[in-house]
Amino acid sequence: MEIIADPKKSEDFLVFSKTKKIVFADLQIHSRYARATSKNINIDNLEKYARIKGLDLLGIGDFQHPLWRKEINEKLSEDNQGILRTKTGFMFLWQTEVSLMFSQGGKRRAVHLLIFAPNVKIADKITSYLGSKGRLDYDGRPIFGISCRDLTKDLKEIDDKIEIIPAHCMTPWFGIFGSQSGFDSLKECFQDQTNKIYAIESGMSANPEMLWKLNENVNVVSFSDAHSFWPWRLGRESTIFELDELSYDNIIKAIRTGEGLKTTIETPPEYGKYHFDGHRNCGFSCSPEETEKLNGICPKCNDKLILGVDYRVKKIKKGMTSQENRKPFYSLLPLHELISLTTGNSMTSKSCWKIYNELIENFGTEFNILLRSDREKLARAIKNELLLDLIIKNREGKIMVKPGYDGVYGVPLIGKRENQGKLF
């Protein structure tokens, strides 16, 4: 199987082994019991749209929540490799996310961490541990007043196979390196437990190339943090593994060592909601360079700007991650975004869905369209020349995006509006 790599990240086509199992994975999902999520999230919908997207493996999300756990128990069965399966064979991994709010170094801290469990027995022990720290029933992503260091130490004492990964590591409010409540390094945060952190999750407003500048020498993974099951959310960021066989142990080995962690699919960082600095309520955003000229003050309300990911990376960069920890990556907008740009209608419109469904019927999955099918094959099915051009431009990283800021998504641009954007 051959996939065209982003030409800016690799001189050659990225060719996967024919003898290994290729796994497209999105391992940061939420249930309908987490705040600000779709109330229609269920295992059936997650499976349906993951298959349409082209994903092979999902995190199950929020496994400690009692009502969601009941659904997990009813719908899924675990094999002897730590993989959960539906009756039709779609696969999930034990995964949850917690929000830690605590004081350290004289500052208020807030960090989101992903937690993975090797099997139901350990998932139960994690649930019992978290239950000893606070309520589990009020939010699928529960909040605890414990430090990252202490949580890591406690979970690793339960089982070293438990994996802990800082989620959306650069976002201002809940990223480990965030400008509002984060740290300047993994060491500052995890202290004597730093050697038990093997990877960081990029989040939408950053990409691996930006994170390499932090010189943390950990692997970079990418997941969607999906709050719904729709294909413009699910799998928009994901990680591709190349494994001898799919098992929890092999997934974690790949994350820890990089062996078998083939590449990541990222959205352009400008597309994320926290790439630039600004104020949502003021409708104002700016680049890090402009922020410096403004002394960090919003010209509309005279309050401090919310500093985004681009600014923060420039602030705490320390060099470059070693070459062996750098993986090529794709930079892609979801297919619904491209169709929306073509039609001028919203991603949720009937006209967008009609085109999307016709394309899926022809090509099987969204990733087949975005990554695998060459222009000639696409042209036989796509008669709209603009959409065809956008799919190829997307693959080559040539669509401009007006950067997102302070909780506002970035806006892809075409035609006369392109001069408002930033080429990624």
C-alpha cells in the first residue's frame, strides 16, 4: 500500500510494509457524558463513522464514567491482546482523559492527560483509584486536584503498562505547555516521574515540526479529541501504526520507542482554535510578532491577549528534538471542509453530505480520497474541477488558512480571500 507523503516532510513516497498490519488510530475520544459533547455519541455511531473515515482503531473514551462503562460492557468484548471489539469486529482501546487542576511552583496549573489501560482488570483499578480522588459520575472528563507527577507515580505503581500522554500539549488553558496554566518543560511538570512520559499529543493548533523545537526528545502522537462522531471531527488528527500484529502491548511499544509509529495525520495548525493570539469577544487576532508590538495588550479592550500556540512555541523553544524522534507527517483538512469550500454551503448541509456520500460510495473511505487515490482515479469520479484541485492541493499542503485564536477555528480560504490567510 502506498500513500503520498506531504512533499515538504519527505522526499519520497511513504510506502508501508506489505507484511505488517497498518493501523489508522484515533485514540482520544469522548463519550456523550463529557461536557460539550454530542448527546448522540454511542458505540454504534463511533464505529459507523470511524469505518467511513478509514480508521481501524479508536480509543473508547471516558471508561471510568459509570453509565458509559455500562454501555462498554454491553457492546464490547475484550480479546486476549487487550483490544475491545464490537460484534462486527471494530476495535477499541481502553482510554480516558482527566483534567488535573492544582498548584505547583507558586502558580495555578491545569493539564489534561490521556490514560490508557492494557485490559479490563487494570481499567477497573484505574477507575477505583480515580474514584478515591473525586466523583466520576458528573463528567466524562473528570477533574481532580492532584499533580501530574503524583498521578503518574500512583498509576505506574498500579501497572507499568498504563500509558500517560499529555493531551493537546500546547493549548493555552489545559495543555502541559499552555500559555495560561502550563509548564515550560516536561521535567518542570513531572519532576522525578518524567522518564515515564514517552510521548506528547500535538493537538490541532500545533504540529510535530513546531513541537520538535521544544527539544523534549519524546515521540509525537496525534488524535482528534473528538466531541462528536461526525467525520469532520473523528480522525481529523490520528496516528498510523505499522505493527506485526495489533495488540495493546504493540501499540504502547510503538508510542514509547517510535518503532512501529509510522506517521501522524495533522490538521494544519492554523486550523486549530488556539494557533494565533487574540480575544474572541473582541473579534481580534494577531501573530506573535504583532503581539510583541502590542506588548500583549488587546487594542480593543486593553486587556491581556490570550496567547496562542505559535507564540508559546517561540517563547519556550530550546533547540531541536533528535532526528530519531522525528516522523514525517501529513497536513490535511477534513474532506467536508473541502466540499464546503467548493459549494459555499456549511459542512452540515444536505448538499455537502450528498457529495460526500457519493465520494465514499466510489472510494470506500475518506482517507482513500485524501491520501491514497491519485488524480487520475479521482478525476474519473469527480467532475467538479475545483473540488478535484482542492483535494490535491490539500494533499500537498497548499490550501491557505486564516489562523484560529482564543477558541475560534481557523478558516480555510480560496480564491480572492487567500490573501487574508497564511500558507501552511
